[in-house]
Amino acid sequence: SPPAHTLTIQQAVDRAYTRYKAVSDGANASYIPYLAKADTKLYGIAVVTTNGKIFKAGDADYLFPVESIAKVFTLAHVLKAQGTDVIQKKIGVNATGLPFNSALAVELNNDKLTGSPPPGNPLVNAGAIATASLVEGHSPEAKWESVLSTASAFAGRQLALNKDVYTSEMADNQHNLAIAILLQSYNYLYADPTETIDLYTRECSYNVSAQDLAVMGATLASGGTNPVTHKKVTDATTSARVLAVMATAGLYNTSGEWLYNVGLPAKSGVGGGIVAVVPGKMAIAVYSSALDTAGNSVRGQLAIQSVAHDLKVSIFQIN
Ligand code: GLN
């Protein structure tokens, strides 16, 4: 194969696809029955540039539940509506260093040990639940419609709820409800806990493809204008703040290792999706359902790292 510096985007995508096609490490999320039965063989990569070009390999059009990656777009929604200070004061923007669903992180922050507000940051469950509780709307249905419509604008097409995953997750959601009530006890939940968990679980349950994630990420990469539809979805300030939180907390407790090795803001979900953003240039997204112990797609991380290295797009690297 040609030396890495001469690789085109399509060559980098194809190379990453081939390199990790045989990897079978990791395991599906087991705590959500719907996700436990995903086909671990499915594997797709998509890159979308800020000038709207699309490059893909494998199962890049396969639809799967967005899960935690939705947190990025709900954050963008609330941040744009309510401003940067609201997120910093009511949610927090520091990494927790703890697993994504940690209730301990809520306790540690509240204990004034860390100086951060109890929800932690908008990309872990507690912070995303608090963020969902800030969504404005005259009814639960209106709030859900507004969250889904923002996500759809990022994707450039109408996204839809996967009712099976929503039902599967709602049937076994005690831990997230407990986090919501814990936040409420500290006055850091801004709506009814049951309604908030319903909205939060819905947002985790819309389907996306790797290509959708790459378009959504490329919208952030281009300062808030969707490079495929050319519609303005959000503004450059909102995009920059969202990317900053992705850099510090997008891969949960392994966010530091990710930033060290890859040098890109990113977000993963337990559905097996992961998207990384190269500001001003592109987004790289992968679907592969088997996860590491932190909850991040194993092949997703490998493939994005490969594409990023081949294209030399770390935000810290002067080429
Ligand atoms: N819906 C999942 C949960 O709340 C999302 C978690 C994730 O993707 N990390 O547990």
C-alpha cells in the first residue's frame, strides 16, 4: 500500500476497514436486552467532509440505536437555547473520570470534593439527564419533538425512534431513574424525574447509521451548518463548546487516553456507534457493536484512530 501521507480519504477509510474487519474483541452491551442481541459482525465506516463529500466502507448505512451519542445533540439544543453559562453552572463541564452511569460521581461533586455541579458534564448519564430536564416545551411530546428535530437537522434527514430499544430500555431503567431522583434531591434536576427519564430514554433510542453520525459530526466540524443540506443547524459558538466537552468527556472514563492517542473530540454510545470530529475538516464515524469495558466500540476506536493517523488530523499535531 502507498505511504500514509499520500492516502486519499477513501483509501484511509478502506484501509481502516480492512485492517480491523477480523477483530472480534469486546462484547455487546448486556444491560439493554435489545443491544445484547446485535450482530457483532456488522461493521461500517463513514467520513463526511465540511464540503459535503461522503466516503464509506462496509455497513455504513445500517441503522442502530444512537444511545449516548444523542447527548451531544441534546447538549447543542439546550446550549443554543439557554447559553453557555447555564450548562457550566447547572450541569458542569469537567470530566468525571468515572463510568458513564456513575451515581458516585454525583455524590463526589456534591460533596464539594471536586467543585463541580453534581450532574458532572452533559455527556455522562447524570449530566445528560439534567440536560434533558432543561429542554423547553409545553408538553413531554413537544420536548421530544424539539430534541428529535434538532438531531434530525444535524443528520440532514428525519430520524425516528426505535420503539423496540425504547421499550427494552424503559423496562429496566431503575438506575437512570435513581440518578434523576438523586439529582432532584440536590436541586440539580429541572423537571419531573419520571418525565425526564422518559425523554432521556427516547433520545437514546432513535436510530442512526454511521453515515448519519458522520453528517451530524461534520455539521459540528463546520461550525453548525450541515454540509450536505447547507442548512444552518446551530452556531459556531455552540459547536465549539460542544466539541470542547466531547474532547474532555466523550469517551467516559477513557476520554484522556483517547485524546492522547487520537487527538480528536469524539463521542461513543453503547449501541456501538462512535463519531470523531476534525474541526474545519470532517467527521469520522463507525458502527460496530462490541464494546470495551468503558462502553466504547472496540473496532470503532481502532478504525477512527487508523483514519485519523493516516490523514494526520489530530487537532494537536502540526503537520
Ligand atoms: N441509554 C444508555 C443508558 O442510559 C446510554 C448509555 C451509553 O450509551 N453509554 O445507559
